[in-house]
Amino acid sequence: MAVNRFVLNTISYHGKGAIKEIPGEITRRGYKKAFVCSDPDLVKFGVTAKVTDELDAAGIPWTLYSEIKPNPTIQNVKDGVAAYKASGADMMVAIGGGSSMDTCKGIGVIIENPEFADVTSLEGVAPTKNHATFTIAVPTTAGTAAEVTINYVITDPDKVRKFVCVDTNDIPEVAVVDPDMMASMPAGLTAATGMDALTHAIEGYTTKGAWELSDMFHYKAIELISKNLRDSVAEAKSGEPGSGREGMALGQYIAGMGFSNVGLGIDHSMAHTLSAHYDTPHGVACAMLLPIAMEFNKPVVTERLAEVAKAMGVDTTGMTTDEAADAAIAAVKQLSADVNIPTVCQAMKAEEIDQLATDAMNDACFPGNPREATHEDVVELFKKICPEA
């Protein structure tokens, strides 16, 4: 067997009320002031305050940085570095979804590795020497799993592209996965981030790098997400608490434990491109493309897709392997429909597909796809979600 590396948080906390562990993690290590990264909406609706109230109660001073866009930019990171330096903080707390955490990762890496201050040089597998500033990551969405991954994604508006950074030095030392922090997610965001998590799990299970240890996480994540996403969306609509949100909080984290270490594939490379060009929400882009990517990859991962069907709760008794793989694709389509994910990207223009395909093939996730894809293959896949094609 080839040598496989696995990187996880040093410590993670799970369950309702887990945020109460944050002050202790800070004070035990002797840190004096927190730099809190969170997006403006979370600040506005009082979600960020759930954590900062805990810091206040423990007498831990903090500075807030919330100049973060939904698809964080190079400038967001640069501004955050300047704000951190001016704050007098000595550690960071990231509160939010992928946007807040990705921004925080970029800031933390540059603070400890100032030679990468241009941000763009962090693309790919950058040769950073020092671990990012000590960070506690608190997710507010059940999808990106950025709190447990060694990846982050930054947008370059000038070049209309997203770039992926993969660095073991960026992983937060502590993750705090508290489902109560996800209670304010509206139904649409709950659905989109949940489908992002399912994409992580299925792509991670079928990627070139998949092996036994990652399979363990991805299979269980597929089970948990398939079982809980519909209930989680229903809870978001009703405002009533329930087990769906708790199941999704755990499922998305477990998926992150896996894919962070083995990579993703063509779905994510195409989804990053859609977000860069049209500001399509990442989870929506992933979900639209997931059954399409599964169909494309089916010839080389038929047996694995048959296992996906079982994990999604499909009774495959009497089915051939090929039929079970098709059942997995159908189950994904049904789940997407049940949580109201669109099937086409309305902003797409047919004349732009050639450039989209080029950009997708240059994305860091593309090489992990289990089936080789040509430019024309990617063009045809994009056409399947284009209203003009």
C-alpha cells in the first residue's frame, strides 16, 4: 500500500453547548486576546455574539473583523492581516461558514509566514514553514467542514477565478461543532450547505486518492447526511429544534475529516468556476453538478456508486451493480429535489462555457477526479446545467 497521510484537528468538541469550551481552550494555553473573524450577517443577527458573550463572561478581550464577502477575496485576506496586526491579538476565533473560515485561514497563515503576503502565492500546495496563528473554528453552517480541512478557497476578482490552497499549516487546532450555532440558518442555506457536504462525501468516496481510512468517514457521512438533511431543512423552515440539525452538524464534519485528506474531483472544480464567474452559492453549484458528475464517473466507479446507494438507504436487493449505481444517482437527484435545489444555473451563458471548462480544468480539484476528462467532456457537462444549451 502507498504511504497515505491523514491530518485532523488536535481537539474537537461536538454537541449542544460546545461553545462553552472555548474560553478554557484559550486561557489554558495562555493566550490573552482573540481576533474574531465572522461575516456581517452573523454579526447582524446575533450569531457571532453567542461566542463573544462567552469570551466576555470569561474576561477575554477580543477584536472583531467582519469585512468578509460570501466568496472571500484576496483583499479580504489582506485587510484581515492588517487588522490582526493592529488589534494586539495573539490568537483567532473563526465563526461562520466557509467564507469566514477560509478568510481566517489565509490571515493566520500569512501572519506566521509573511513572505506569502500577496495571498496569490498560497495557491496550490504552498511551501509554508510555520503553522498558522492558533485558531479555534466554530462552524455556523453544516456543509463546508472548513473547521477540519487543510483547504481554503480565495477569489481573485481581477482574474474572475477562485483558487484553492492546500496546506497542513492552515488547519485550525481546535474545532467546536455546536448545532446551536447553526440554528439561524435559513432553509435555503441549510439545503445548499447540506448538499455541499454530501458532495464532499460522495466525491471523497470516489476520488483517485480514496482508501480504507477515508472510506470509513465518507460512508458514514453519506449515511448521516442522507438521513438528516430533509429533517434539517424542515426544522429550518419551522424554527423548531430537532435531531436533523444535530445529525447534519456531525455528518458534514465527518465528511470533512475524509475529503480534506484525499481530495475531491470534477464536481468541485466546476462548482468553483461557477461561483467565480456568477457568484453562484457554492453548495448550490455542487448540488446541481453532483448527479451529472456521478453519471460521468460511473464507468470507472460503478462498484463504489453501488455502495453509495446503500449508504443513502436504497434497498439494492436484487439489483445488479450497474443498477445500484444508477439508483445512487437517482437518490441524489431526489434528495436535491426534496430540498429545492435548482437543476440549472440561470446566469450561465452558452458562449461562456468554453472558458468555464478551461477554468475548471485548471482548478486544484480537477486532477483528483477518478475518470480522465477532456475539455470537450467538461463543456458537455456544463451544458447540462445551462438554460441556453
